[in-house]
Amino acid sequence: MVLKYTSIREFMPNYDPSDIMAAGVYPYDVYNLPYDISLKVWDALGGIIAWLINIFFPGNGFSQSLISPEVSNAMAIILMVVVIFAIGFVINLTMIWQERKFLGRTMDRRGTMIGPLGYFQCLGDGLKTFMKENIAPKDIDKKIYWWALSLVIGTSVLIACMVPLSPRWFIVDYEAGLLVILAFFALAPFLILCAGWGQNNKFSLIGGIRAAELMISYEAPMLITFASVVLLVGDFNIGSIISWQEHNVWLIGPLIIGFFVCLICAVAESERAPFDLSEAESELVEGWQTEYAGMKWGLIMLGDYFRGYVACAFVCIMFLGGWSMPFINEFDWYYQYFPELFFVLKTCFVFIAFIMARGAIARVRTDQILNIGWRVLMPLAVINLAIALLLKVGGVF
């Protein structure tokens, strides 16, 4: 057999990645960093695959199609989702490590010690959970049991991937991005209630009911605080909300009441102490997660941290200027190198408040949780909305 091409460059001598823009299949109106990374990865990987195929089957059209603009665009979108998930997963592991180290210090110990600064402990625990036996009770409602689990984990990962890290790091630039993410976020109470019901376990059912009433009680004031932000900014687009704060003022200033309401609601929505009544190991074994063993339980915990990451990110986006940095936003070098890093650091800083609440505050009772949500946070959220309305009508912003 005679080989027609002996190198990748000889196989595609005139190939230019910019052809994808000339072909009219570029999916974005602005520069997208994860898409650009994914496109370069496929340019290299697809070229190697096409070259190897062409060695054994010279002159075939399939090899050329692998590096066509249309196929490159499709594969770049698939790889982009993988890249965004991988970065979100690393952020998630970092927040787990952060919590363990901070809680260790609050308990006068050093925390995790495996790997550099104890970072590899999370990977070891994940491997241990993966190796455990996958057990499901006999008398469960199998459809609800499995579908509720899949949707709880899936929606948690989805909303985490939908959170933009900078003007150039996003999966889709929704005009109503805030509403879309909140809609998926609000599915959790229903799904958790279904998961608790489907396990045929009284502790799981009680945990599911507690989770539903907790999240509903705290979603209402959180949505009102978000409405205050949207009222001032005049847009549901996350990028527009952050851009408005860049050119005016971080909203933690004029809407300081809404900031604290949102922070408390974010802790509750993440099912974290002191609002972890849906799990309550000392009362309900493991709450609505009781009958999910092995890797199922591990994925649920991972999904909880994804939701915690989204909650912290929303606090940053709504009140702390998102990826913007005071005084240097006009410099191009900042947006060229640092916006994603600064946004993640700001999110981890908000997560410290979550950790300190877990380490310092005891779990509250069910009636106390409902009273805090409806009798304290709801009036404060309405007051915050009134302040935003006065600022808007008064022409301050």
C-alpha cells in the first residue's frame, strides 16, 4: 500500500482554524474562551485522527470531513461543555478542600493532610466512595428513586456550568440568564421530596418534607432580593448586571439589607448548617439521602457542593460586582488574564461565611427555620425592594 501523506501538515497544508468563522458556523457573537480552547484541541486531535485514517485509507473523504468547519464547530461545542464542567469540578473540589481546612482550624486541628496542603484527600474520598457497593432497597419505587436522583445531580451540575466566570467564559449568553438558572435551581425542592418519597423509608420521607418546606420558605425572600437587583439594573442578563455594577457601584452598598438576606437564603438553599434539617444525622440517620448508598451518595454530596458554589457565585454576581475589580476595570490586561481567577477567588471568599456558619452555629429547629424565613427574611426582603424602588424612582441610579 502506498501512503499518500506522510505527515499531518502535508495532509492539511492549507488548513486554517479561522475557516470556521468564514464558514458562518461560529456560534457566538463575541469571543468565547472555552470554545476557543476546545476548537484548538479539536484542531490538533481531529487532525491527528484524520491523518492516521488517511494513512490506511488514502484519499478518503471522511478524513477531510473531520477537519471541516462544520464538524470542527460541532466537536468544539462538545469539548467546550467538557472543559467548562472540568473547571467547575476543580472549583468544587477546591471548595471541599477549603471547608475541610477551615473547619479543621475551628476545631483546633490541621484538617486534611494528604497531598499538597491536603488537597488530594478529596480525590481519595471520591475513589473510596466509587469502590463501595451499590445497594438499593428492595421495596423502593424504582422510577422515582432513580429519576429523582439523576435529576437532582443533573440540575445541580447544569446550573453550575451555566454560571459565567467572565465576559469571555460562558456556555450560552442568555438574555434572561438569571431567570433560566433560577428556574433550574427551584426544581430541587420538588425533586428532593420525590426522592424521599420513593425510598419507602420514614426518615427519608421526613427529610424530603423538611427539605421542601425549607427551600420554599427561603426561595421567596431570595427571589425578592434578586428582583431588587433587577429593578435597579433593568436587565435579567448576568453580564449586564455585572457591567452595571462596574460603571456605577457594587450593590452591596445601596442594598446591604438584601445582601445579608441573600447570604442567609443561599446557606439555606444549599442545605448547609445551621439549616441542614433535611439531613440531620442525629435525628434522621441521613435524611432524604438515607437509602442512597455508595457512589449515589457521593454524587449527591458532590451535587450539594455544586449548588453551594452556585449560591456563592450568585451572591458575588448580585452584590459584589461579579468578576469586576475596583479601580482597574479599565485596563485591558485585567480582562485578558485575570477575570475568571478573581471571580473564583471572590466566590471562595463568600464560601468562608458558609463554613464559619457551619462551624459556629448549632442546627435550628423546624419551626425556627420557618419563622426566620417568613417572619424575618421576608419583611427584610420587602424593605430591600422598597429601597431599590426609591433609588430607581428618585433617579439615584
